[in-house]
Amino acid sequence: MNLNQIHNVYFIGIGGIGMSALARYFKNIGKQVSGYDKTPTMLTDELIESGITIHFEDNIDLIPKDYYLENTLVIITPAVPKNHSEWNFFLEREYQVKKRAEVLGIITKDTFCFAVAGTHGKTTTSSILGHVLHESGADVTAFIGGIVENYNSNLIGSGKTVTVVEADEFDRSFLHLHPNIACITSMDADHLDIYGTSQAIEESFIEFASKVEDKSNLFITKELPIEGVTCAVNEDAVFKAFNVRVGNGSYTFDVQTPTETIKDLQFGLPGKHNLMNALMAIAMAKLFGTPTDAIAKAIASFKGIKRRFSYQIKTDKFVYIDDYAHHPTEINAVHQAVRELYPNQKVLAIFQPHLFSRTRDFSDDFAKSLSAFDEVVLLDIYPARELPMEGITSQWLMDKMTNDDKKLVLKNDLIPTILESDATVIVTIGAGDIGELVPTIKKALNETL
């Protein structure tokens, strides 16, 4: 498919974080963009403000008539149900209908592509890398699965020759990509509703790794059963972060590369996992030829991503943090960072489980991760693309937890429950619509300070 011959791009599920980045990209390069989503969000509001027409009813009469043309590309998200009338309208008329991952594959085939894979850390690593490349003057576009604070966008840059993409293992999407340089940050079991077994996930990552023929262009953590250039924090590796110091909520550290030692890098994202993400981005940028001083400057100025250990309130006496964590490993990383920064303080975690299948598959691990917090408030499971599963509920999960202080509440009762707590550190975690509640929680907490 030749994107130059495409005039109109129509999105079914335009409001998703990955889909909206593609929508912005196509608008930036001069295409006419329109789309559907089932509910308005802050993201769809921003797209509409940028001049993209969006409707929120599955109705073929609402598809703009000038999209009834051969030079229209239709992009769908995997979350769209098979009986969606607009999707079927385009399929029946034999339009070019592609998944988001397939379109990213087409875009990356014609560019120098950095692909960031891993069960965790994709968004942070790719946004740090995109920021470093953009700040150093590279002709880059980075497609990000989150809103980067520095740009207030999920798209960095508008370059034509270099791309940074998240290599998403969901639905084996990353096998569509054409990476020149890649990394794999982690390979934990996830998406078992699609893969079935952790072995099947591992095989998929190994297949992705095989797409990088020159293994000196593939960066990995030491424990992965894949050939590549090793990266580690405080351990021997080809790229090593060491001499790590914590002060004023940020890190100072050194990096040993094959050719030099970079001293006193400043980095503002808490948590050892984020140090690893930064190290991966540094390694890829160094391989690309980005000057060391440009890397150091960009790492220091990186502000993070919304909903990734995102400070909502930060005073001497009280802290409220919001994070997208929706897997036990990610919750553990949030807990580690909070304990490192705020030792001896009482921590309240508010968690909304995401997907019935994920809650079922990792229930014991979720219970263990959440039990590490002093106090936990659970919301009902956010179903996303799934129907309820018998016996899989937040109450069932909570019964497995060992905390003395744990509660299950409805959204309407959440604010009063939070205000009753004497915790000095509050964290909201989850990938569902809990993010939409953050401004209300922040407002209520600010009124009590």
C-alpha cells in the first residue's frame, strides 16, 4: 500500500491512545482525517479541537460522504467488535481496512525505525528516546502510548525519515514492524487471553527479536533468553548505569558504555525501573550517533508521561501520585519507587483492576503486590473489551489480600473514602477509566490541604 496515494484516513476507535497518535500524524502530513469512537474523552476533545471530525454513534450515515472514495484508508483498533456496522460497511465495499499495527508497519518500512518492545516500560522508554532524538535535532516522529508531559501529546516531532514506535505484543502487533534498532525491556506473562501460555508470549518476543538481523542493534536486559547487547543497573553489562544517587526526588547516575563513561546524568523519574528505561534509551541513542552532551541535556529535561508516576499534588506534608500500572510487576515498581522516596510514610493505594481475564490469570500476584501497601481501596473490575466472568470480581481479589486495611467501594463513594484516610501518600493505579477520576480526586484533596 502506498500512503502517498491515500487522501482520506478514517479511524474506527479514534480515541485510543495509539490510534489518536496516528490520527495526529496523518493530519500533520496533510491527510483528511475523521473517525468514530464510542465515548468522548479528553483525547477526542483535543482531536476535535485540532480540526478532526469525530462522532460517537455507530451509524454509517454519520460517515462523511467524501470518505466514500477509493483513496480512503480505514484504520481499526482490535477492541472493535466484529458486528460493528461501520467496520462491516467498509469491509463489504472492499475498502483498504488495516489494523493500527499494520499501518505502523507500513510507516516504519519507509523510515529508520526504533522499536521499543517489552511487557512493561514501552511507553516510558520510547518517549525518553523520542525526546532525546527530537531535542538533538533528528528528523523524527515518535508514536507514544501515553501523553508526554514535555509536549502534552502522544506524538513527538513531525519528522519524515526516523520513527520511534512502541512494539506492542498485544495481538502480536509488533510482528508487523520493520525495526532498524530495537530493545526489549521485559518479557513477563501478560495478555494470556490472547496467547494462552507464557511460553507462547516468549516465542512471540523471540520472533520479534529475529526481525533485527544485526544483534548489535538489539538491546536487552540480562535475564532475557535472547541474543543482544545487555543493559543493567548496578550490574555488569555492555551498558551499565551505576553510582546511583537519590536527592530531591530525582536520580543522579553514571553510565558505562563500550567507549566512554558518562558522569552525573540527571533524571527526574522515580523508580529503578525508570532508570532501566532511561538506560535503554541512552544506549539506542548512542548507537544512532547522538552526541553525549545532547543525550545528557535531554535526559535531564524529560518531564515524564501522564499517568506514569505522575505527581498530582506534591507538598512537604502530602503527596498524590497517579500511575497507569495494571500488571503486578508494574504495581511492584510503583511500590518500590514510593517506598524509596517516602520511607516510613503511610501509603494508600487505590486500584481499579483492568480486564476480568488479567485479574483471573494473575490474581495471586495482584494480591501479593497490593498487600505491600499500608491501605488499599479497590474499585470494580474495568471490563474494557471483555464480558464478565463468573466468580472473577474485585471482592474475590480482595479476599486474597493480606492487608488489615482494605475496602471495596463504588466510584460514587470513592472521594469520601479517600478523605477518611490518614495516609500522607496516595497513589491511584490502573489502566481503566480511573484516569478520568484523577482531576476530581485532586480537586477534593486540594480543598482539604
